Amino acid sequence: VIRCRAAVAWAVGKPLSVEEVEVAPPKAGEVRIKIVATGICRTDDHILEGCFPNVDFPVIPGHEGAGIVESVGEGVISVKPGDKVIPISLPHCGECSFCLNPESNYCLKSHLSEPQNLLPDKTSRFTCRGKQIHHFLWVSTFAEYTVILECAVAKIDAAAPLDKVCLLGCGFSTGYGAAINTAKARPHVVQVKPGSTCAIFGVGGVGLSVVMGCKAAGASRIIAVDINKDKFAKAKELGATDCISPQDFKKPIQEVLTEMTGHGVDYSFEVIGHADTMTAALASCNMNTGVCVMVGVPASGSVISIDPMLLLSGRTWKGTLLGGWKMRDSIPKLVSSYLEKKFNSDLLITHTLPIAKVNEGFELLRAGK
Ligand code: NAD
Ligand code: ZN
Ligand code: ZN
């Protein structure tokens, strides 16, 4: 058993509490990882607000981390102590019908098929003050050590800077992949075509990664839509050609975008997680061949009602988890591309804080900083 620090969420609406926790050794098929760095994704905030489905408290959040394998359980062969790894929040067993399907990007044996936040054997490897603490997405990177399934670990290049590539564990890969995932035989994934027009609703960490993906795909016009104008300078630096705030217009933003582009954008991305911006994003893409991609996570229990004509005329509406990548195979390749400077995800890093200041990190996120 390792004793170390972790940020524990004891109850909905309470700040995280940095505590000493006990981390049990990995069981068969599991890996214990020393987490070196982790990003804060808005999804972690959804848990603290109590609007992420199927999360029991107390829980250790965090799912955008990078670390070093400390020890492995019986039967683990794909990684060994000392390997640099990125934990992935969508496991990939490699054997089920979803894993074997080249069009699918996650496993049937995941917390999505069986929504609960203990490990698959219904136990936890974390305890704190004598209480069992739940895992999050079977990953929990807000801990100095965590235990996860071998099938949710991607081994990466030993040269990778862990404090930078941790962002590939969720935010960057999600946004970039949502736009650029051009792997063949993946029709559910958007492949932004060169010369096309795109609108990105919400340019936080994930939305900015969509901007980068649209630019890399050769889009000719990339319109960032956000109510926080402080985000616009970075969006422009990363490739946005126009930046607009819905609050500057009297008419609905979908009408503004339709006028700006003649008949609506070719691709729209919702990267906020609100039902109203999801419908606005749908209505912003052109009525026939437009594609709208849902990336933002809606609050559990959200319901959307739309005019069915929006879809009848030909639009496509789809969603993506983690940008459509089969993460266990794709993460090592994305890390290699990062090392070859094919993209610069470092530009997404705004602040670096020690774990003791994790709540300050959330305050900065909520303040739009
Ligand atoms: P973030 O908070 O950094 O960014 C959200 C942005 O949306 C902010 O810039 C904010 O100003 C803007 N915004 C809020 N309300 C708006 C409105 N009404 N109109 C226009 N802009 C508005 O969050 P993030 O970390 O970039 O995550 C974005 C969303 O993506 C979250 O819902 C998160 O849970 C989700 N997410 C989904 C996946 C996935 O696999 N699908 C992965 C990661 C994150
Ligand atoms: Zn995330
Ligand atoms: Zn599987």
C-alpha cells in the first residue's frame, strides 16, 4: 500500500480536499501509476457540480493525466515499471465487438456500458480516513498514485514531457480529433474538408483544440463563438479567422452565422455542454450537407427539443467521445506527432499549479481564465 496525496471530492458542491490516501497494490490485470501531471478538464468540474451521471461520492476526479508505471498486477504484459504512460478514460480490451470494429472507438467493457465508478470488480483501490473512495472514469488522475486497468493504459515515448502531454489524455485529443480524425473507415467521425467553413461554439481548452484541428485540416474559415472575449486572442493565434460573441447581436447566433457564410457553415462544433447552444450549433450548419458535432457534455437529465425539419433537410448531427480516437492505439502516435512538432498543444497551458492548489485551478477554470 502506498500512502500519498490526492484531491478528494467528498460531496457535491464542496471544494476538493487534498488528503493523504492509501492506494492499494494493483490486482491482476491492473497497473499502479505515479501520476506526474494532470490537466483540469471541464468534465471534472461537472462532477463537482453533481451534473455528471453515475458518479458516487466520495470520489477522486481527474482524467487528463500522464505518469510512470510504479508496479503491475499479475498477467500484465503491455507495460512494466518505469514506462511512461497516459491513462485513458475509455478502455480498449481489444477483444469485444466494439474494440474489433474499426469504426468504434471504445470498449463494451467500459464504465459507459456498466455505469458505476468503482473498478469493474466493484471494489476501489483508494481509501481515506477509513472510507472507500470511488474512482472516476476508472482513471482518477488527481492522485499522486492511481490504479487502473491495463486495457486503459497507453505506453508513450520515453522522451515525452509528462507535464505537457498529459493534455493528450483528454482535452487536446478530443478537440483535435473531433475535427481532423481522418482515419479511414470511421464514418462517424468528422473529416473537415480543405476549404470548408467551420464554427466552434465555446473556445475553452477543448474548443481551442477543435480550432487547431480545423486549421490543420485546411478549413478556409474558422469562426470561434464564445461569450468570453478574453478567449479570442488565443483562438486567433491558433487559427480562428473570425471571433464573435452571441451577446453582441440581437438576433440568434445561428442567423448571424448563416448570414456570415451565405447558407450556414459546413461544420459546427458544440464544445460547451448546454442544450440551447447544441440546438444553435445544429441550426448554424447548412441545411443540406452541414454536419454538427456535439462535444460538450450536457448535464445529466438534459433534454433537447428541436424542429425535426432541421434534420429532414439533410443535416447530420453526431457526437464524439475523445475525438473518435481508439485511444490506446492513437495516443502513442499522437505523442510522437507532438514530439515531431506537428502540433503545439503547449499553447493550451495557461497555469501550472501544485496539487495543493487544485481548488485554485478550478477557480481559474470557472473564471474563464
Ligand atoms: P471550458 O470551460 O474551458 O470552455 C467552455 C467555453 O465555453 C468557455 O470559453 C466559455 O466561455 C464558453 N461558453 C460558455 N457558455 C457559452 C455560451 N452560452 N455561448 C458561447 N460560449 C459559451 O471547458 P472545456 O474543458 O473546453 O470543455 C468543454 C466541454 O467539453 C465541457 O462540457 C466538457 O465536459 C466537454 N468535454 C467533452 C469531451 C468528449 O469526449 N466529448 C471531452 C472533454 C471535454
Ligand atoms: Zn475531459
Ligand atoms: Zn473491448
